[in-house]
Amino acid sequence: MARTAVAFDLYGTLLSTESIARHLARLYGDERAKAIAAQARRYQLEYTWRINSMGAYRSFSDLTRWSFRQATAEAGVQLTPEQEEEIMDAYNGLDTFPEVGKALTTLAETPSLDPYIFSNGTVSMITSSLKTSPSLARASNVLPPAKVVSVDPLKVFKPDPRTYQHMAKTAGFEGQLGSVWLVSSNPFDVAGAVAAGLKAAWVDRAGGGWVDGLGGATDIKPTVIVKGVDEAVGQILRLSA
């Protein structure tokens, strides 16, 4: 059976970035923690797009750190150096979404699917998550450090087309981007992958449907829309058979 490469986005797809709010709540209370976590995530992604346009690369770790600095400053709370390090450590130990474990089991039983983690994060951030996330640590045979693909060596972030070309080349499909699937909950990532020539499964956990305006303007949409990572793996297996 032909091999199909499957590139899983990490933050917001396999790992829940919202779980950082539980750590922030110990510092700032529940309500304020949720707002800070949401704003930090917003700025984290916004920074990557802005810095791509500026051509002034900084690592995802640095941008994550500064996103929490801005979010806490806007919330009017103090972020000490010690608290900042606690937050960064917690970010490297995010929890997986509930259905991810089932998806990893299916991948372990399906040799025709060749899984990778494909992330804006640095290799250090990603490998730390592989060790500290219980679900990912238990699946080290499915997603070992050797299957980590970071954009960091390129000094650009998704959705720059070079990042998707890099993913395909790493998986052994240089010039065959249509043989690679992206699984992501981030519309910008899905749109970037499809524009570059990959297939893409968009994880729509909220069930709101594909309403990405830029995708509409460019006539770009996901190859499939699913409710969870486990469903994405099932769909990819079915369509690749």
C-alpha cells in the first residue's frame, strides 16, 4: 500500500492552548486567566504573520513569551520574571485534546500512514511537549523526535509556502505535495497548505463550518472538514486507500 504522509499541527490541534488558563488562574483568577490566555494566543499567531511580512524572524518561543507579556500588560496585571518562566514551562507541557489518544492508536495500527508533527514551534519546544504530554509520551513509537518538523530552520512561519514545501521534502515527497496531508484546527494553516498544494483536514471542534473569508476570496477550502483529530485520521485513511 502506498505511503501517505500526515503532518499534524501541534498547538491548537493536538495540544489545547486553552489549558494554559488553568495555570494562569492560580496567578490571576479564573476570569482574568481565560482572557489573558485567549489574548496571548491571538498575539502569538498575529506576531508570526506580522514578522513574516517584516522579514525579521524571531523564534516561536520568543514570540510566545512576548505574547504573554502583552496580554498581561493589557489586563493590567504584573508578570514577574519568575511567573513568566512558570508560564513558559506550562506552555511546554500543554494537555492534548480528548480524542487525540484514539487517533494515535489508529496511527500505530496503520503502517500506510506516516505521521509527523509539523509546527511553528522550535524543536526544543516540540520535543519538550512530546515528553511532558501524557498522551504524546505514551505514543513515542508513533511520534518520536525524529518525526518532528519545525519551521525554525527556514526562519519563516506558516503559512509561507516554503514551510509546506519543507514538510513535503522532509517526508520524502519533494515536488509531490499532493501526497502529504495537513491536519490542523487553524484556518490560516489549512488555507496555506491547500494553496501550496497539500491536502488538508480542518478540525472544526466548534462545529461552526468553514467561514474563512480569505479562503473564500481565494477560492480555497479544506479537502475535508472533521470534528476531531481521530476523525481526520479516519478520513485520510479512507481517501488514501
